[in-house]
Amino acid sequence: MRGIAPVPTYVVMQPTTLCNLDCAYCYLPFRAADKRMPVEVARAVAASVEGWARESRFSVVWHGGEPLAAGREHLAALLAPFGPGVEHHVQTNATLIDDAWCEFFRAHDMRVSVSVDGPEARNGDRVTRGGRPAYDRIVRGIEALRRHDIPFSALCVVSDPRPGAATELYDYFLGLGCDVLGINVEEQEGVNTRANSHAAADVRAFWAELVTAWRADPRIHLREIEWTLRYVAAVLDDTADALLPRQLDPIPTVAYDGSVVLLSPELAGFSNPRYGDFTSGNVLNRPLADILAGAAVTPWIGEFLRGVESCRATCPYFGFCGGAHAANRYFEHGRFDTTETDHCRNSKIRLLEGVLDHARDHEPSAV
């Protein structure tokens, strides 16, 4: 895996900066402002996406602030320029979902992912702008999805990964009815400056316990665990080198104003005296395909790619993760050519170690 692919597998689109919640760990800088994406931005992105979608499966992910805060009419206008071969996904806090939104999801064949952190007691960081708990509103939205038989994924932020939490979380999401579950250990990035360093033994035990809970009732696709098991199986089969893509997915994030940040959605909206505003262009004056073709000339990206090579040279886990993420390098270390981050330790290294701990603890006894 070297360099950046010229064609992405998906594009992240920001229909509005506004979010109706004020979660303590959120990284977004402008979530109190209602800056909506003009339809002209969506048309410009759709012009590039059209060709990519003809060649292979392609997704547009509507994400951050709260996409539903843009309103059904405006979001429909943003969806309209995209052709029938494009899959649309939305990441939502679910608080605005009602029967009308469910009908919208059906009409536009939109795949839904809900942000919720487990049982009510684990959602203390998810609050309204007035500081009130948002959990009941989240649950009402999920109940609407279930009432309309709309399948959904769930994304869970874990701020304190330790033994005992994983089983409780997995049992909760089994009862919630989601099809896919992603676990994000909280990250220090964007406007979230809370430390995310945890005891290695606790994090390993959390992931090992999660494997045990999943294997006892694997009805949910568990994103991190299934990927790790694929990697372990590939190592055993001596095919691990073929598991990672040959080049990094550029993950273009198109902000409300058409500006494009590559590789790391979390960098959108930030600037730095050394790196500028991290953007690589704007779709209103340059086609997205051209912006991707010139990605390597963006100053911070060259530094990041050097950091990836440092990871390759020094880290035994490189084949598993492909190098530390750009936003984690920047927000933890202030630059992009560093290597190991707390995110690496919590969500890559300890994840793999925890899965292997589970395997050792549950291997058949010798006869």
C-alpha cells in the first residue's frame, strides 16, 4: 500500500454544519452554526461521481453536523443530482427521525447509521444544546426505524474501555436490533481535547471480552472484530499482504461550501499557520477528479505520506492498520510525520492483541 488512489470508494458530504446536540466528545468546530450546502456543490460532486459509479460500487455518506437538521426538502435537493448507481448513507443522532423521515429513507433508498453509546447510563456525553440528556429522543428515533422495518447500523463511542463494559454493550445492541455495529474508542481530535490514554491491559481485556460476547451470539456484524479476524486468518494463510488496498482511499470530504479535505474528515473546518486550512481545492471551481489527481501537492499530505512510510519501517502492526490516521497524528502530536498515536494503541494494537488473547484463552485443550 503506497500513495493515494486516484478514485475513492466513497465521498463524505456535509449538508449542514448544524447539529441539534452538543456531545462532549464531538470534534466538529461549527456545529452550533447552520451553514447549509448549496445544491450547486452537490451537482459539482455528482458530475465526478457519475463516472466512478459506473465502474464499481460507490457511496455518498451524508455526515456532520446532523444531516437531518438540513430538512427533508433541502436534503432531497442535494440527493437529486446523483444518479441511480450511487448508494446513499446517512450518519445521524436519530433524534429527529419520525414517520416522515422513515418514508424519506425508503423513497431515496438511503442506508441509515445511528450514533448511540449503549444503555442510557453510557450516553451521558450525548446532550442537547441546553445540556439535557438526549437518550430518550434517540430511542424514539430508533423505534421509528424499527416500526417502519428500516434496517440500520449503530456507531458507539466508548470513552472508558475496560473489562465489564463490552458484554453490556453487545447485549444492548443485540436488543436494539441493529444489523452492523461499529465501536469507536473516543479520540482526541478536533475541538475535543479530552485525553484518551488508557491502561493497555484494560483495553486489551475490553476487546477480548467483546469477541467472547459476539461469538456467543453473532447476529450482528461487528465491524472491528470481523476485520481483525479476517486479518488473522490471512496471516495464517500467508495472504495478509493482499488484504490492504494497494493505495490509500482518498476519502474526500466535501464541506458545506464545496471545499475538499482528503484522507481525514476530522480535519475539515480547521486551519494551522504551517499547513493552512488542510483543503486541496473546491468543487465549485475545480472538478473533484482533478482535485484528487493533484492530492500529493497539498503540503500536509506529503508529510503524512512520509509518516506512513515511517510506520511501515518501524511498526510490526503496519500490515493490520496501514499506518496511523492523519487526524490522530495532527491532533495528538501537532504534525503528520509522527507514527504511533493513542488511537493506534486503543483501536488497532490493543484490538489485535485482545482478539489474540481471546483466541489463546479459548483454544481447544490438548487431548
